[in-house]
Amino acid sequence: MKFLLTFLCLSFLVACGKKDSDHRTLVIGTSVDNPPFEFYQNGEMTGFDIELGKLIAKKLGRDVKFVDMSFDTLIAALQAKKVDIAMAALAPTEERAKSVDFSRPYNESHFALVTVGLTDIKDFKNLEGQTVGVQLGSTYEQYAKTILEKYVHAEVRSLGKVTDLIQELRIGRIAGLITGIAEADKIIEMNPSFTAVKLPEDSAGEAVALPKGSSLTEAINTILNHFEADGTLSNLRMKWKIS
């Protein structure tokens, strides 16, 4: 009976969610430069968020279209209703919540500092007087400014693409890159000479972002609760090595 009620509730909310748009295609804004959440592999978008977005669209009974854009333009795209939702390892911060709505978090996150293993940066306190890279518009940018001001005096350099930050780290223009622990693990997998240091204080995790007042919010929350209960989220985290 409990399962039946959950199924009926989910079906009802999904049906309501379809009314949010005149078209049946769910348009998802993302920034495909952030493995393991979203990245290109053999010319195709893949990653944790891409798979989850497809599963959400399927539950909503819609086709899905992903739009790759600069991370720092995602909130504006939602406000202008150019996309129905955004999925790009977005943290539901208080500041962002003034402009958009968020689903319940679908993943926890922790901050990490990625450095070149041969340097003397073994602890974030070694960043005194150094330059640290972060993705423009990300929670890592605000975190870097807050945490570095609190503990050390270091310059923050913000760039739009994570791939550009990795290149800056390779050639020594930045001493470290602040990102999430899952992203750090993937960067190190692709760059074995890099290493990571866990940083103090955790983030708010990741959630689906939606335009203010979207009727999809409740439906997506129900879907995410269902995915948490049936092991879908756990299996995705395991597949993409997200702790």
C-alpha cells in the first residue's frame, strides 16, 4: 500500500510537471567541463548530472535536450527561461536562492585543493602569497575568497572553464585549484602528477536549479526522493566515483 501511494503521488506530480511548458522536451542547462559531473567523451556529453538529467526527464515523460553554456550564465538562463532546469554540480546557496529555486540536494560535496604533486604546497596554509584558481561563478569562488581571507593571504584567479584552470596549474601560473572532492579525484585520474588536499568546511552539496515558481520543483523533488529510496542515486555515485 505504501509503495502504491508513493507511485500514485509520483505519477500525479509528474503529470503536473508536464504543464510547466508547452513542449515535451526538458531543456537542461549545463556546463560540460566538470568531470565526473558533466564532460565530453568521444564527442558526447556524459557524467553523473547528464545521466541523472536523462532519468529525471524519463520520469517526467519528456524528451531531453542539454544546452552547454558557461557556468556563470546558468542562473541568468534560468531567469530568462531559456532552459527549464540547470544541472551542473550547482550548490543551493542562499545568494542563488534569491534568483532561482532549488530541488532537494542530490549529492553531498566537500572542498579540495588540487596542486602539482612535486610542489611544496602540501597544505592549504602553504598558499600564503600564492595564486589560486577557481571556476567563475561557482561556490568554489566564494569559498576561496572566504577561506583564504580567513586563513591565508592568497590571490584568487577566476576563469570560466575548469579545463583552462587545469592548464594554468600545469604551467605553474596558479599554485592550486579549488574544486569539489569528486571533481578533484577525476582531475588527478587524468593528471597523475597532481595531488589533492581536503579543505576545511563543507559545501551545501549539489541540487537541480529551476526558475522561480517552477511547477517542476515538487515533481523533481519527488523523483529524487524515489531515486534515493530505490538506490538509483547510490548506483550513480558508485559508477562515477562520487563519495
